[in-house]
Amino acid sequence: MSAKENAAISQLLSLLESRYALRVLWALKDGHPQTFRLLQDSVGGITPNTLNTRIKELREAGLLQHGSDGYLVTASGADLLKRLSDVQAFATKWAAGQAKRPAK
């Protein structure tokens, strides 16, 4: 991997590692806009201040936008979520395997 590619993945992961960032995007994966309050409820446990911060960061990154009906992902955000759907499939399979492991 080139230095430029490493920098790009590092920048994206840094954004997504921020608390609740992925959960905010994931809450919007169905493509339907959500108001601030509905998005807060969808994410669960996020304070208004933290949600405002994540929205600002995700908007600046071009992954989220605010339309007349509320917040929704951009085309780039939808592309990222599509690629992350493989992670969801893996997580489901992984969790099932974890449940079968004997307790230590």
C-alpha cells in the first residue's frame, strides 16, 4: 500500500473511530431522512452535543447532508455504507460463533 493510500485509510478510520460516528451513519443507512431528534433516538445514548459534533464532522467529510426533511447520507456516505454491509454480515457470523464458544 502506498503512503497516499495509507494516509487516506488513516484519515477515514480516524473519522469513523470517533464515538458514535458509525452509529450515526448506520442509523441513516435505509436512505430515509431523519430529524435531529429522530436521529438521536435511532442512535441511542448520544447526547445532543455529541450528535451535533458528529453531524458537523460527517457533513464536513461529505458523508452526511441536511435536506428539507432532515439528515441523510450523501452518495459518498451511501457508498461507504454499502461497503460496510460486508462488515455486518461478518459480525452476524462472528457473533454466532462467539455464542457457541464455551465460557471461560
